[in-house]
Amino acid sequence: MDSPADHLWLIPALPLLAAGLGALTPRRGRRFAAGTAIAALAGSLLLSIAALHEALADPAAHLYHNFSWFDIGSGVMRLGWLLDPLNALMCVMVSLVGLLIFIFSLGYMDSDENFARFFCFLSLFAAAMLGVVVSNSLLLLFISWELVGLASYLLIGFWFQKPSAAAAAKKAFITTRIGDLGLLLGLVWLYNSTGSLLLYDGGGGVLEGSVLGALAAPVLAGGFAASTGISLLVFCGAAGKSGQFPLHVWLPDAMEGPTPVSALIHAATMVAAGVFLVARVFPLFSADQALAGAPLHALTVVAGVGAVTALMGAAIAVAQHDLKRVLAYSTVSQLGYAAIFHLLAHAFFKALLFLASGSVIHAAHHEQDIRRLGGLRGRMRATFATFAVGMMALAGVPFVFSGFWSKEAILHAASAWEVSPLPLYAGLAGVVLTAFYMTRLLCEVFLGAPRSPAAAHAHESPKVMTVPLIALSIGAVALGFFGTPAWPWLQSRLTGAEIPGRPLLEGGGLMALSIVLVAIGLGSGWALYGRRARVAAAAPDPLAAASPRLFSFLGAGMRFDALYAATFGRLNRFGAALADVLDRRVWGGAVATLGRFGELTGFVNSVVDRLGLNAGFDAVSGRFRGAGRAYSRRQTGEAHGYLRALAIAFVVLALLALIGGRR
Amino acid sequence: MNPLQLCLVFSSLLFAVGLAGALARNNGILVLLGLELMLNAANLNFIAFWRFHPGAAPATGVIFVIFAIAVTAAETAVGLALVIALYRHQQNIRLSEANRLKG
């Protein structure tokens, strides 16, 4: 029984080992820390490719290896690894993009004194992410999931000397924790109703027919199925990690971390974890589709949230001035589309965009405000070219770039969805906005004249940073050809069933529409920002000039932070104040009373001790001491004194004997 | 006054002389001499009671006295050693000055 899945644990174990070694490395062991991290991840990449090869041999099969972890009562908690095309593709994507980002970090973090620690955290993150991907048990997945959250917290707050970074790390951790609570509740519910958290277990796993059927039976009030409830709770966790509305607020703030971290976590992998989770347990989400009477299907909620997120993120991205924040909101928006093909493609081009912007930031001495950049095209040719590739992939420029095909697939699916046309409209609007804001970003950063000394003195980044950029841009282009409608290799591998190729231009109306929309977005972006480039850093944005109030509303992220501060924050403060009053008045009083009582008993004790026991013992021992002193006074050391006493005693005895003799 | 009474009176006088010497003298050796006299008075009593007691077992008193003399000899040896040690310590043998061995 030697299944390829048996050795799958090695994939996350290697980076974990590197993280452990990195944690033990002293600060000066820079080369060692970076070397082990990169070597371990490269090992994981090779293993992932081998696993992908195994998985593609039989795409429909789910190879797994389960083992028991511990016994609880009469039950057994079991964990396991799973190998199927979805996992294997994610593994390859995470380790490949991760590896490129690790290499990029060599250059970007070069001058940071905590270089070794950075690589330790990166390895921990990669290990946790790969753990999420390979686990066959939702429990193991949850453990890795939390580790991902921890690593993300550590990396966002890597420059914790900056108060804003520390606050952003805290915000990210707490916001995702809210989602994770939902996920945990979902798992508990699932375990309660099925007795297992294994995904595949020879017919007994939660994603297999019989169990799913039982879950989808309507059991709750109002005709809901248990699977709907569980799915929605699981989706809470996914939304938290993926930055979906309404838990998206942490993602833009997370840009406080070093740029490779933004690329790794907040563009390529961690945010993909949420989407991956949905895809992983997709059978559970779709289990209630057969239930015609249910008032709400889980997938409807997912689609609705995705549509809102996609549109909102894109709208906010239009009005941001921070280079990384534009990309962050773009990530929020793209994740709203939530499909695995798009996710893989997105991982490549968004990592590319982030790394390219990292290269810009590195070159421009940490200037991130796009109003103060500009004119970098001539001086940073490689960065400009790769950024442009990423931008066109993201905007969905037709036919060559992966983003076009993946987005096309989603729009097709949305147009075929008969429940509501809303996701389609939101998706189409998102297409325009994406093309628009990416054009704006490109024009502001690279065209025109430099608008600050830092931008004027920027120069191309070293090879160690540009080579990963080029590799990623190749990926961003090439991946598209695996998922075109004419040759849906990827989709058929993921579903395990052969999907017949369609002619390229089937449904050409929709495709033409989206091409037109992309063109509108690109054109309007060029018209507003490219044709007459910004001349000074303080000049107003053309959009802001047209509609200042809307622009500032979007610029503040639709005021979600303010909204949350006014509602949840205020509620929290009220609760805290209440707890404070309770603490001071009620609990504090009770504790103080108890304390006084303890004090009183202590006082009584001490009095009894001092006056009763001590006095008695003192008196007795005083007597002993006095007696001893009296005896010692008799011992004069005078030999004659002793003799005299003897003689007197003798005389007395003699007299007594005499008197006794008379009687 | 029979011979036993005479012996007892003599030994009592001898004891009194020894006691007086032991109490009155300050010289360590003379004190030891006094002690010796008192012991000999006691030995005299043993001999006298044995000699004048009707039906006493043969040689009982003599054996007693011989034992006592042996023990006394040992005791005197120790006493003289103490006197020598005292002399080494304080360059004389005056007992009035040897009073530092007290509790």
C-alpha cells in the first residue's frame, strides 16, 4: 500500500523545518537562513511537481492517506493528506510563486537587519499554506489555517517599530479571527452531525455521497439544510482570509508589511486560501442545490458576496493614491470573482504586480505615493515591462494574457447562472473599472515626469529582483493557454471529467462585450491620465476635480473603517466601559471585601500568636534560662570551694548517721 | 575501750588530719597528700573491722585494701600528671589560681 499520498506531508514539512532552523539562527546568519529557506521551498516545489504528475495520471481519483491522531472516548480523531489535481496545482502554484518571492526578497530585504527572522517567518508561512493545501482533514486544515493567520500577523507587523504596522497586523489578525470563528463553528457543527472531519475516507468522508445526502436533507426550521448552515459558516472563514466584503477591511492595511510579504500573502497565497477552501469543499456548498424548497442556497450567498466585493473593491481602487493600496483593493476586487482558474492566474500576475511595485518602491527609497512618482519608464525598463505585462493580464487584455481567459470563464459561468443576473453585471462593471484603474496606476507611476527627488534618482533594481519578475510575467502569460475555451485542459483536470473543447468564439457576444468594456476602461484611463500626464505632486486628480465628494468617499475605502468604528467599535467600547464599571464596582467590591476578611483573620491570628503562644513559650524558656544561669554561677572553678562543699556534706551526713544511730 | 574502738578513733583522727590538710592547703601536691591520708584512714577501717569481727571470711579485708591501694595509686598518678600539666600552664601549682575551668 504505497500510495503517492503517503509522502505528501514532506511538502509542508520541508519549509517548516527551514522555519525551525531559521528561528534558531542568530541574527548574523543571514546567508544560512535565506539559503535553507530557499532550498527547502525549492524541495517542496520539486515534490509538488512530482505530486502533480501523479495526480494528473488519474484526475478523477482522490488519493489520500489517513491516520489516527488520538482517541476521544469511543471515537478516533483522524487526520490525513489528500492528493488530487486541485491540491497539486495549488501546491505547485504556492511553492513556485513563493520561491520566486523568496528570491526577490533577497534583494528587497538586503538592508534589513532582521533578514534571518524575515526568512524564518516566510518559511513558516509557506509551510502553513502548503499544510492547508495538502490536508485531507478539516481539522488539520484549520490548524494550518490558523498558522497561516499567525505567520501573516508576524509578517505584516514585521516592521513593528512603526505604530501603523503594528496596528495593521492587529487589525488583520482580529478581522480574520472573526471569520475563523465562523469556520470553527462550522467544523464543530459538521463534526457533530457527521462524526468525521475527513474530506475523503473511502465513502465515509464529509465530501462523499452518503454523508452529503444526509447533510442536505432539510432539517432546520424554515426549510434550510444543515449543509447550507455549515457552508455559510465555513464561508465566513473563507471571506475573512480572502478579504471578502464585509471582512475586507484588513487587506489594504496589511500593505504596511514589506512588499514581498504583500505579494506572497496578500496577493498570491493567503488570500487564495479562502477561495481554495470554498473550492475544496465545493461539494458541500453545492449539496443543497437539489433542494428546490430551500429559501436560500449557500452558493447564492457566495455569489452575492463575491459580486459585491468585486464591484466595491474595483471602485475603491480607482481613488487610491498609495501604489500598494491600489493593488490591495484590486486584490479584494479580483478575489470577488473567486474561481480556481482565475485564482491561479491571479496569483501569478498579482504577485508580479506587487513585486514590480516592490522594485519601484525599493528604487524610489520607499516612496509609495503615486502622485510623487512618475517618469520611471526610462530608468527601470525591466520593471516597467513586467509591470505592464501584469497590468494587462489583470485588466484582461484579450487573447494573449491569462487574466483575459480566466475572467472570460467566470463571466460565462455568471451569464449561465439563472438565479440572478446581478453577478454578471457586477463582473462586467468590475472589468471596466479594473482596466481603468490599472491604466491610471501605470500612467501615474511610469509616465510623465518625475515629481519628487526620490523618483528622479531611481535606478533599476538588481538582477536578483528582476529575474523573478521576468519569470512571473512568463507565467502570467503562459498560464492562460491552459484554460482557453478551445482547450480547457485545466478545467477538465480539476473536475476530473473531460470537458469538450468549444470553438473559441462561442458565446462571442459576451466575449466581444467584455473586450469592448476593457477597451473603454483602458481608453478612458489613458484619456484621463496618460495623454496629459500629471505635472506636479500636488495637482488634483482629474476624477477628484470632476466629483470631489465621491472621490474622497472612495478614497477613504467607502468609509468602512469609520462605519465599523462607529458601530462595532462603539459597541465594543460600550462593552468595555460596562465591564470596567462592573469590575470596579461589583467584582472589585467583592474582591476587596474578601480581601478585608482575609486581612482580619490574619490580624486575629497574629494577635493570638504574639500574645498567647509566644508569651507562653517565652515565659517557659525564660525560666529555663534563669535556672541554668543560677547553676552556672555555682561553678566557680575554685577547687577548694568544691572540696569545702564535699567536706560540709560529709559532716552533715556523719551527723545524720550519728543522730540516726541514737534512735 | 576495746581495740576496735581504739582503731576507729585513730582512723577518725587520721581522716580529720587528711581532710584538714586537703582543705587548708593551697599547694596541689599537699592537697593530694591530704587525700591520700583520708584514703588510708578508710583502709585502716577495713582492716580493723575484718580483724576484730567474729566469723569473717579469711583475707577479705586485706584483699579489699589491696584493691583500694591499687586504685589509689592509679588515681594519684593521674593527680600528679594534672599537677605537672598545671605547672606547665601557669608556672606554679597554686590551686587558687587554677579556677578557669568553670562552666
